[in-house]
Amino acid sequence: MPGTENKWYGVLCDSENSKVLVLDLYDNNLAGMIPSALANLANLQKIYIGSNQLTGTIPSELGNLNNLQWLILECNELTGPIPVELGNLTSLQVMSLVGNSLTGSIPVQLSNLDNLIALSLGSNRLTGTIPVELGNLTNLIGLYLHSNQFTGTIPSELGALDKLQYLYLDNNQLTGTIPEELGNLVNMEYLRLQGNQLTGAIPVSLANLNLLNYMNLGYNALNTGNKELLLFLNEKSPEWQNTQTIPPENVRAQTKSLNSVQLSWSPIYFNTGSGCYLVLYRASTDDSYTLFGETATKNINRIEVTGLEPGKSYYFVVQSKTEPHEENKNTVLSGYSIEVSPKPSKDLSWLILLLGDD
């Protein structure tokens, strides 16, 4: 009956009982699809229908709720893409779609949500790259994109989110280096980048994040040679170094015969799970590397390279490789080791000269 809405379970109206402001049916064993007719409740400010068994797609009509401030659809069984129409909800402060089975990419239209303080899209099946336009959401305090299938690099534009306290990008397929601009996020308290394919030197600027309570960089291919940064990282995340797939050190090349060279190196610390070392070579510093072969495990520290042309110069590098495991669903490759080139053994040099005279 009209006028009795304020007495309905989970419904909150204004003082005159004429406008529905809040729909709170969180954790109520609801099933079925979200009705598009919710868009007819034009004065809705908050929708809490998370932790149910709702299925189907998110109705695009919800993008018409111009007064909506909170949209909580988390922990359901929703599928399909995030509607681009949600980018029309310019009053929105919190969007939580975490814990569904949503697919597709993040609509760039979400960057229109200037009032957003929390964007939670974690634990879905989202793909594509992280839109650089998310750097326009300067009121964001929490950005949660963990446990999806995002690829590409971490946008440097995220360094403009100077109010950000929570950044969860872990357990994706992100590559490249950590942008130094993340060091601008001086209000950061929780930073999670573990379980990706990030490589290279960690930017020294991360030492600016003095408010960090938790940081996890594990299960990547990261390193640092900066002593001050190393002290900071070890304080904030003591085990970070122990899980990195880094280039092996102490790489050596020794001539074994006219057409073979033995490569040796020191195995890396992280040898959990399956993996190997890749040995690559080139005949000129202007050439790209060619793969010669790989070891059976990460515990092996040498390999003999055969089939080389006598008297010809060769340059070798070694890479570490970690296969997918419980903590990281990705294959992680390190950067290259230092390049080494063997010198002919003294006992073979006379034969090389002799062959050169033919």
C-alpha cells in the first residue's frame, strides 16, 4: 500500500514516507536477478544488497539514479560487464562490486565519479588494462582491484591520488616496473602489489610512504640496490626479498671445447615450486638474444652450450623463471643477468689459430 514503505523490511524513507532513500537487504539470502525497476526509485541514496545469491547482470538502468551515494552489490553471483552507465552516478561515494564473477574491462566512464572515495572491484574476472583515467578520481581513499586478470602496467597517473590510503592491485597479471609516482601517495597505509609479474628496480620514492602499516611486494621479479630503500622495505615487509624471481648472480662463462662453453651461476634464493634458468646468447652486441636452452629446475646452476662456431665471439645472459604456484598464478621471468663472454682457453687457442689459416 502506498505510504507504508517506511514499514517495509530493509526500506528507509524520508520523514514524509513519500520517498525511498535506502534499500538495505544485505545478507538476506536473496536470489534471482536485480530488478531494473529499482531505477524507478529516483530518490534512492543507498543500495545495500551485498552478500546474497543474486545472479545475472547489473542493470544498466541503475545509472539513472542520480542521487545514489552508495552502491553495494558485493559478494553475489553477478556476471557480465560493469555497465558503462554507472559512470553517470556522479553523486556516488562508494561502489563495491567485489566478490562476483564480472567480466570485461573497467569502463573508462567510471572516471567521471568525482565524489568517489572507495572503488572496490576485486575478486572478479575483469580483464584489460587499468584505465589511466582513474587517476582523475582525486577523492579516492580506497582502490581495490585485486584478484582479477588485469594486464599491462601500473598507470603512473595513480600517483595523483594524494588522498589514497588503500591500493590493492595484487594477484593480477601486471607487468613492467613500479611507477616512481606511487611515492607521491604519502597518505598510503596499505599497499598490495604481490602476485603479479612486476620487474626491475623498486623506485626509491617508495621510501616516502612513511604511514604504511602494511606492504606486500612478494612473488614478483623486483629488486633494489639502494641501501636506504632496502632498510625501509625490510622494515615494512621483512620477507619481500625471499620471494622474488631475480636474475642469478656470479654468472661465469668458461670455454670447454672449440664449439662449447659452460655457463655457471649462483642459484637465486627463491626456489619454491617449479621453475628453471633460461640461457640466452648472441653473437653481436647489436643482436637480440636467442634462447639456447633451460635447466630442469632452479636448483641447477650450470649448463653447457654447444654447437658454437670456433673462433667466433658469443655473449651470454641467464634469466630465472618461476612457474605458476599457489601464491602466484602467473609465470614470472626475471630480467637478464649481467652479460658474460668467454675467452678461449689457452690450450685451445693454437688450434683456433690453425683453423683460421685454412
